[in-house]
Amino acid sequence: MRILFLSEAISPHIARWQKAFTELGWETLVASCDYTDSFGGHQLSPKAAAGGPLRYLSIVDQVEKLASDFQPHLINAHFLPTYGLTAAMANIHPLVLTLWGSDILLSAQNGFLRRWRSRFVLRRSDLVVADAQCALDVAKTIAPIQRQLVVSFGVSRVWYESGQVRELKETDTFQILSCRKFEHLYDVQTLIKAARLLHDGGFNFHLTLVGSGSLENSLRALAHSEGIADRITFTGALGDEQLFNALRHSDIYVSTALSDTTSVSLLEAMSQKLYPIVTDIPGNREWLTSDRYFFKPGDAADLAGKIKLGASRQAREQAYLDYQPLLVQKGIRDDQMRIADLTFRKLIDEYTR
């Protein structure tokens, strides 16, 4: 079977999808106009003057030519308003649309043209894949969906198995970790403000902020103005091995995201037995059930209070017992990709009858 992926090639997500499907016996090809120098797939070339949706409309003819040459049994387009639009315009089937979260939760319904674009792409898709049910629920308010599938992007089995043998210990200095981008959507400033409240209350901690983004300088300035710069480490973006080590040496994971579906960083933290504290939004509710793990978005005082609840080995051990069954059920990448593989093969079979 041959599968053509259309996606930005900067994110690690598509590399993981391609690797998984290659290992499952597919002949794979990734085509993209958003890539780095190391990209080894098919480079699409948008017209120089094209921006916004026009950028992705301008590569439709290239995708049609590529599909004619490669002859895929299925096209899987990732991210609705960009490569989803390209694939829908090319009108090559069977077409699987994979939602990434923000493409349906944030930008799909803002204005008549965006809603029309979303409806057009969804209607032309033979299967819509999302990493959370809440994303599909929103999509179905925009257009009828022929077939749907929820699979998480997941955490590697190797990470999960290594986390199982981690022994949690008492500590005098709690290591708090955040792995969200330094952008407005992820509201990392609320975590820094919560850290100030913890500091004022005599709570002994160190905060590690993994990531990068346009707000990095302002976040560093906020840490200084709050008088807690010595309690915070900015690591920049980390590779897989460095991130694994950071998780392994942390006790509490915090996500301040204002909107999310299934966060891979949350699953990675869960795989290493971290105590999770996340915003009370639908995507997070699909993975955690107890209110002790949730805080009101943007509320630094609520966040600080919830962090204190995780300040014991017993609390962290109980948290793992709470979320581990769901992590095994729907959070291991290898298993999730096998489900996608079987669903894609079934779609091809149904489409060619």
C-alpha cells in the first residue's frame, strides 16, 4: 500500500506518522512546502507572492502531478486550513483529513470564509481523524462527517515501559516542568505568576520551562520582575533524549494551555509518572477525571493551590494509578498507529469495491 502524507514537515508529528506507517509495511511519501533543510520528502513550491490560503491553493497542481506519479492508495492530509484545503481542492480519493486541534477549535469557525473552507474540506474528506473526541464534536457542528476516528498521537512504548520502573521518592525541592510553547495560546505567564505565589508561601521548588517562542523575552522579564528568576530555568527546545531526561528528573507537570485537544506533552509526562496539573478544558478532561488535577485557565492562585496538592510521593503515586489505565488504553503511539493502519486499509478496501 502507498500513502501520501501532506503536512508541514517542521513538526515532529508527521515524522512519527511516517515512521509508524513505514514500519507497518506502507510505502510512504511526505510532501510539504513547510520544511527545514533536513527534509527528505517531496518539496512543494508555492508561488512566491502567495500567502495565507493562497499559499496552499497554489500547490494544488503540484499535488495532482505528484499523485499521478506516485499513485497512492490513500492521501492523508494533516491540518485542515492548509494541507487539508490543498487535498480537498485536488479532490483525489480516498482522502483522510487529520485534525491537529487548533485547526478546528480555534480557526475553523472565525468568520464566514473560514467556516466555508472548513465545511468544504470536511465534506470532501472520506475519513476525519482527530486526537480527541472534543475536536470531532466541533467538526460535526460545521459539516456532516462520513467516517470518523479518534487516535492519539501518543507516547512511545519505550518511554512508557521505562516510566513503569521509575521509583517515586520524597523530595525537599519539587521539580515542576512545563513543555508548552512560549505563545499566547499556552499562557505560560500564568505559571510564572503561580510560581511567585508558591515562593511567597515558602514552597520549595524549581521550575523548568522547556520550549521557545515569540514571548520568551517577555517571560524572562516577568520572571525577573517577580523576583524568582533564580527559581526558573529556560532550556530552549529540547530533543527527545534531553526531554526524556528532563521529565525523568521532574515531579509535577503543568500545562497552562487555553485550548488543546490531546497534548502529546501531557502523555509524555504521564508516561514518566509526573503529577499532572492542567487547565480545565475538554481536551484535558478526556485524560484526567479528578478535579484535583485541574485549575481554572488563567488563574494563578488556583494553579498554585493545585500544585501544592501534588507535593508528596503518595499524591504522585495515586495520580499514576488514576491515569495509567487510560494511558495504556489509548495513549501508546504504536497501538494507536495500528488502529489508524487498520482503519485506513479498510477505507481503501471499501472505496475500491
